[in-house]
Amino acid sequence: MTKAEIVNEIAKSTGIDKAVVLETVEKFMTVVKESLSEGENVYLRGFGSFIVKTRSAKTARNISKNTTIMIPEHKIPAFKPARVFMDEVKDMK
């Protein structure tokens, strides 16, 4: 499902104008991105959590040059679904 399909579905089911729904969805994504970039996790009860994970530094290999490179510790965004959400997906048929 794409962002456009999500906007269409919300607009159809609520009767709200598509432009307003699109603006709301865009603002939601902006707030989540800004919060994560500031190191704040976002918790949505019953849905899940957008969190910042820290990946440890590690040694990797450049196969084409046959050299070793060091990848420094870095942070990545992640999503952890709520148990209720996971159970609903598991019970789908």
C-alpha cells in the first residue's frame, strides 16, 4: 500500500478532503522523523514504536579490493510493532 492509497482510504472512510488527509499524513511523518533525529522515540499504543537503534562498530571487507574497512558505530531508525498489532497480523487468514 502506498501513501496515496492510504490517503485515499482515509478520505473515503472519514469523508475528509484528500488534501487535508495528505497534509495530516505528511505532518505525521515529519514529526516522527524530527523526533527520531533528536533521539526521541515515538510510541503509539496499540500500533507500535518508532525507535532509534544503535549499531555497534564493526569490521567489514571490501571484496573487490580485498581490504578490510571499519564501519563506525551509527544510529538507525526502526519500528517495533505492538503485541496487539502482531497478534492481528498472525491471526489473518
